[in-house]
Amino acid sequence: MRNILEIDGLCKTYASGLQALKPIHLSIREGEIFALLGPNGAGKTTLIGLVCGLLRASGGTVRVGGFDHASDYRQARALIGLVPQELATEMFETPMAAMRFTRGLFAKPPNQRLIEELLRGLSLWDKRSDRIQTLSGGMKRRVMIAKALAHEPRLLFLDEPTAGVDVELRRDMWALVRGLRERGVTIVLTTHYIEEAEEMADRIGVINKGELVLVDDKSALMRKLGSKRLTLHLQQPLPELPTELAAWSLNLIDQGNAFEYVFDINAGNNRIPELLNRINSLGIGIRDLSTEQSSLEDIFVSLTRREAA
């Protein structure tokens, strides 16, 4: 699979000396959904601004579809669509007029069929002639996406696309993103909603304090950095954890009605059979047991805490 975006050593330092982005090396594969996660101020929006030409880089190179962002800016930028975090569009325009204007900016010929298809796909067709200022926040967000797609980009950046929208609209956005990927559009999204990345992304990058901490396939990331939690529900509550079980670093939870054991899923020996035998030898009755694998949110929190330490 070819790379649609290649970033090599891209960085940003302001005149004040603030290093907003340390040298980034990243390749985005054509047709994938890539989620960029990070806390507020981590550098997500700065990275997008540099790739989209909204900010001037302090160093490094960017290639989009094989075009160098510096020497072939027009060709590179024409391949990019951007939905910024802030709603920014002409409020007295209509959605249809805004899309036609965007196509003109990129020297694209009129294409009413494409515009209608996008408006219908975004549930905006009935609002096509309404002034944007009269639309709800969720509808304005959809208009931003429609504008970003109007010139048929191959790479679409979504900066916090579902910020401030309700759960139903968020689900609609997820379906839209999957549909765009099926049409061959590569998606890069930043989000604060971990479940968004867990639901949609093929690969995940974690950025913190301007540094790209980790990039990996979502499934591989959860296998490598995940843990499992074994909960043993007791027949009778215990006032304290027996000293004979200290070697397992158990937690006594639920007012003494359960043991909790967290272990690395990649460890060769999790000692669970030994633990169960020891509990049985102590005459402690087990009513039920359950296991739960760590979520992407757990992994993200642990990574950012590790970097902050």
C-alpha cells in the first residue's frame, strides 16, 4: 500500500523559543483511517496546521501524493481537505453556494452531481438553500465537511470533528467517515473521544508535549500495551486480604466481596492457575469470575502519564 502522506523531521519552534512540535517522522498509508490522540496542547492542531500550510514549519519536509509541500505547494494542497476544529465559514452563504465557491478556489470545474451527492450523504440536501447562519451547530459541522470534500481531496483532516455534537450525530459522523474511506479517501482525525479512535481507526498515533510518542496498528497496540483484569467474586466477604495471597498483588474490592487481579496479557506466566489453587486451599469460596481487557483509553492514559513523569 502506497503512502499518501510522508512527514520527515517536521517541527515548529516559535520566536519566543517555545518548541510546539519536536521533529515528527510519520507516514500515512493510502486508504487508511489514522487517529491522532493527545491531551490539550499536545501538538495535534499544530501538526495539522503545518501539513495543511496554515503554519510555517521551522524544519522538515512534507510530501502529499508524491508532491513536495514546499516546491509543489499547489499540487500538494489540492490533494488535502481540512475540517478545522473551529466553525469557520461564510454565515450568509448557503451550503450549495459554499461548496461551489470552494471548487472554484481549487480551479475545479462545476460538478452539480458531486455536490448533490455530498449534500445528500451529509443529510444537508433539504438545507441546501438555507443560510448557514440559520443552521444548528451539528448542521454547520456537516457543512464544513461538505466544503472540505467539494474539491475531491484524497487526504482529509478532521480536527475534533465531533466536538460539541450529540451522540446521535457523532454516530452519523462515524458512518460518514467509513463511507469516505470506501470511496478511497484517506482520513486523519484528531479526537478527545477515545471510543472514536477505538471504533474507527486502523492505526493510532499518540502525541504528547509536541512529541510523537507512539504509532502502531490499533489491534497490535492493544495486544502489546494492554492488560487484563480478573475479578473473583467471593461467596462470603473478607475483612482483609489474606497474607498468603500477597504474592499476587491482589486488590480487595466491593466491600470485601471480590478480589481483583491485574496482569499483563503478554506475560508468559500469569500465575492464575496457581492463584486459584491457593485460594481453594485457603477455603475461600468463589461464587463467580470475570475478565476484562484494558481499553484504548486505559492505554492512552498510561502512555501520557509515563511521558509526564
